[in-house]
Amino acid sequence: MELIVETHNLTQRFGTHVALNQVNLSIPKGAVYGFIGPNGAGKTTTMRILTTLLQPTAGEALVNGISVRQNPDAVRKLIGFMPDYFGVYDSMRVWEYLDFFAHVYGIKQPRRTSLIQELLQLVDLTEKHDSYVMNLSRGMKQRLSLARTMAHDPSLLILDEPASGLDPRARIELRELLRELSRMGKTIMVSSHILSELAEMCSHIGIIERGTLLASGPVNEIMHDLRPHKLIEIQVVERAMAALQLLKQLPTINDVNLINELADDQAGGKLAINFSGTSDESSSILSNLIGQGFRVNHFAERQSDLEEVFLHVTQGVVA
Amino acid sequence: MKAILQKEFRSYLRGNRAFTMLSIYLFILSGLCVLIYAGFNDGGFSDRSDIGLALYVTSAVVAIFQLTFFAPSLNASSLGSERDRQTIDVLMVTPVRRYQIILGKLIAPCLFLFLLSLASLPIGAMALLIGGIEIRDLLIALTIQVVTVLGYGTVGIWGASWAKTSRGAMLATLGLALIMAVGLPLLALLVVGILSNDEALFKSIMNNGFIRNLGVVILSFSPFFSLVMWIQSISEGQATTWTLDLQGALGGGVILQPWLISLLLWLVLIPLLIWRSSKQLQKSVARSSGG
Ligand SMILES: Nc1ncnc2c1ncn2[C@@H]1O[C@H](COP(=O)(O)OP(=O)(O)OP(=O)(O)O)[C@@H](O)[C@H]1O
Ligand SMILES: [Mg+2]
């Protein structure tokens, strides 16, 4: 697996404050890497080091094997960066904005003109070609900003909180756009403090808190490692109390609870099972219940949601 | 860098700031000249060459004075506004070099200010026609204006590479420019005034060539001072282009014309400031947390 981003004991201090503490990141080529952490965790700091804006206090950061410290110019050619603000010039027209950056990246005419068309098409802003940037909506500015990061066809996109401040619709559009970019073969590193924002689209995640990388790797592995305990919800139409007794005796189950209050012994109800077995074992729980004559109308493993993983992990560190 | 310049010019042409400044500049300049001219007319007939000289002096002094205000503030806001809006970050992750950003941000406002200074040429031409001055005098006044624009312009850029906000940079560098332009000569006047109470001491200091020359060099940081010195030479009717004969005053001897010293000083200082600004810009951007 080829890595496009690697950091070795990356450390950043601001005065006495340690913003990053020996972070070892690795992002494989082609990944969509969600970089998640609460406010002040060090996400922006990491990204500013990777984009050569900030020199790390200690440690090393490599982009495509090139040191950010030693050869920042070469790194700059490989990356597209979108900061957590748009970085747009209000008094320019949309095409002028893109033209400016394409020019800065050394792209010559007439290629520039066609490139601008392609970029606008990619981010779906073709009709806004001649509009002033200041008249664009927030979501549009965001997309324009993303188009800019693509001007020199970088292999790594570093996007700092791209979804912040967007309405749900704009978020969905953004997500689609990032999927598209990922299909085009870009590696994308995207930060957020809201996990669900990234949940479905990331192939890898890293969780950072207070400058320490708590977990990093493929999404499913991380979720597996962090949540060995699954939650199964069951609903029976009647005799919930009896079902509870039965389930308590099953060896594979750690714990069972009633979720709702029961009117009487015969009433149906919802149960929650804390379970750490395989899917074979969970299916045998179901057949066991049915075998005993319980009428089950709901049996489902709660989708372990990244949000929970996140809370779980980060709480471990905050004293 | 061509890209940066192009972008800057576009925004100058687009905003009405440029137009407003041009209007204010010409309004003040021509207004004062009309006053001078009218003043002379009222005072009955006088030597034509006096009128020409007066026009020249007024337009040159007013131009320098305005440029002293405009150059640092316009340049400070040129770089500062990128930092305010943090577009500078985005620019700095592209392969443009730091000095190219600095140069682009410097050259655009300076070219605009040159335009202002050229716009005052007609008044100079009028003075030339009326008489009392030569083309050489116009060229020297123009040179001093160019030094003012570029010199105080780089001071503005340098300030903006330090300051957190463009407003801060504007105020600080404007203050610095004013101190250099007006404060230094005033201070010199004060010192000379105090010293001249004690004739012996005054003479002994002024006769020390080193101290006197140092004084002249320091004062020449102010293009305003060198302009005043030049005006004085021509109004005494004995200006030599490159050198100034002190004719016994201040210890006597011949020194370079202050305008030339000014030019040479700033020729050294400007590249130095540009280089420092590039370094400082990198540091300042690293220090800002990025929003
Ligand atoms: N230039 C700076 N000077 C001093 N401290 C800084 C600077 N930049 C960041 N910090 C500190 O470093 C820590 C990490 O900041 P960073 O901006 O990387 O967090 P973040 O994860 O991006 O947070 P957010 O979700 O709020 O954007 C914070 O405690 C912050 O106060
Ligand atoms: Mg941040």
C-alpha cells in the first residue's frame, strides 16, 4: 500500500502549548481520509504543516515521499488546499478567480480558458462564469474554492472543514463532489468535528484529540476495534418479561435490558442486548427466541454509528 | 508574478477607489496652484519667473506630501487585505515565491501612484512655460516622487508583513513614514535651534565633517527634506545638479545634493525591505492560526 501522506512523530508547539504531540499519520493513495477531532484538537495545525504553511517544531511530514521541510516547493505542486474559510477574492468574477490561480500555477493560455470551463463544469457553476464572487452563496463559494484547489490537478486534496456552515442540501452536493473527485483518483484528506458528516464517504479515518492521534486506519477496522460490543435491539409482541429471563440465560450475551416500561407480565416490549459474539451467534439468539414461541417483530443490530465511536474514543482521554 | 499584477490592476480599475484617489489628489494639487496663481495676480505685477517657481514649488511639495500619505497606506492595505481575508494562505500554498507575492503587492499600488505623480506634470509644464524653472528641476522633483512612492511603499509592505491587520499596518507605517518625512527634519530643526544658543558648541559640532554629514544622510531618509533642500538651492538661483556647495555654512565644503543621497539610500533600503518582508510574511502566516 503506497502512502501519500506520512508523518513521523510530528510535533508542533506554540509557546508552551503542545498543539500536536508525536503524531504518526499515514494516508494511503486514493483514500478518502476523514480527519476527525473536537475543536482545538490540532486538525488545522496538521493540515497547515502538510501544506507547508507552518514549519513543525519537531518530527517529519512527507507528501508522496517528499519532505515538507526540505522541499516545500515540490510539495506545493502536489497538493490542493482549501482552508476552513474560503480564501476567495470578493471583487473578482468567478472566471477571473480561477484564471488567476491557473496562471499562478503556470498554466498557459489557451489551456487556461478551457480548464476554467472544465473546472466550473465539475463543480456545477457553469452559469456563474461571469458572476462576481461576492454574489455567490456560501455553498457556491465553497465549490468555487474547491475548483480552485483542482486547478493544477494535484494528487492530494487537503480540505479543512469543507462542510461547515453549509445547509443540508449543499452538504449533500459537496459529498457528491468529493465522491466524484475520489473517483478521479484524488486522495482526499478532509477534516471535521462532526463525524456523521464524513461517515459514509470516508474509506479511512483518523481521530485526534488534544494533539494526540487516538486512532487511524480503515473505517471498518477502526469501528471493529473500538466497538467489540454490539447492540442488538429486539421487540417482542408479548411476554417481554419472559423473553428477558430467557435471554439472560444465554451464554453469548453480556447483558440484557428492557428499554420500555411494561404494563404487566404479559405485555410486549423492547429489549436491548449487549453482545460481543459473531453473526452466527446472533442468529442463534433469534432462532432460540422463536423456538421458545416468542413472537419477534424486530431484531436488528444497531448500526454502530461513528458518532458513538468518536465519543467513546475521545472520552477515554479527556480527564 | 504577472498573474498577481494582472489581478491587482483589475481590482484597481474596478473599484472606484483609484478614481476617488486620483480626483482627491488632483483636486488638492490644482486647487492650491490656482490659489498661488491668484495670490500672485492680486499682489500686482511681479516677476514672471517668481510665479513659475511658486507653481513648481507648490505642486512638488503638495505632491510629495500626498504621496507620503498614500504610498504607505495603499501598500500596507494591498498586502494587509490579503492577510485580513486570509487569501494569502491560499496564495502561499501555490508555487509562487514569497518575494514574488511581495513584489506584486508592491508594484501594483506604486504604478498607480506614479500615475498620480504624472498627472501633476501639466502643472509643472505650465511652470516651465511661465519660466523660472528648468526641465531638470521637473525631473528631479519627479525622481524624489518616485523615491517617495517606492520607499514608503516598501515600508508599507514591510509593515503589513508584520502586522496582524491591515488597519494596524496602515496606521503604523503611515506613522513611520510621517516621522521619517516630517519628524526627522523637525527634530533636526529643534536640535539646531537649541545648539545655536551656544555658538562655540554649534560651530565645533558643525565643523566636525563626520557629524554634519551623518546628519545630512539621516535627514535624506526624508524625500521631503531633500525636496526642500533642492527648492532652496534653486530659489537661491545657484543650483548645481549633483552637488551642493555649502558656501561656508555648516562648516562649509561641498556635499552631494540631498535628493541624490535620498535616491542612493533608498536604492539600498528598498531591496533590503523587500527581502525582509518576504521572510517576515512566511513567519507571520505560520503564526496566524488560520481562522
Ligand atoms: N498560531 C497559533 N498560536 C498559538 N496557538 C495555536 C496557534 N494555532 C493553533 N493553536 C492552538 O493549537 C491547538 C490546535 O489548534 P487547531 O487549529 O489545529 O485545532 P482544530 O482541530 O483545527 O480545531 P477546530 O475544530 O476549532 O478548527 C489549539 O489549542 C489552538 O489554540
Ligand atoms: Mg480547524
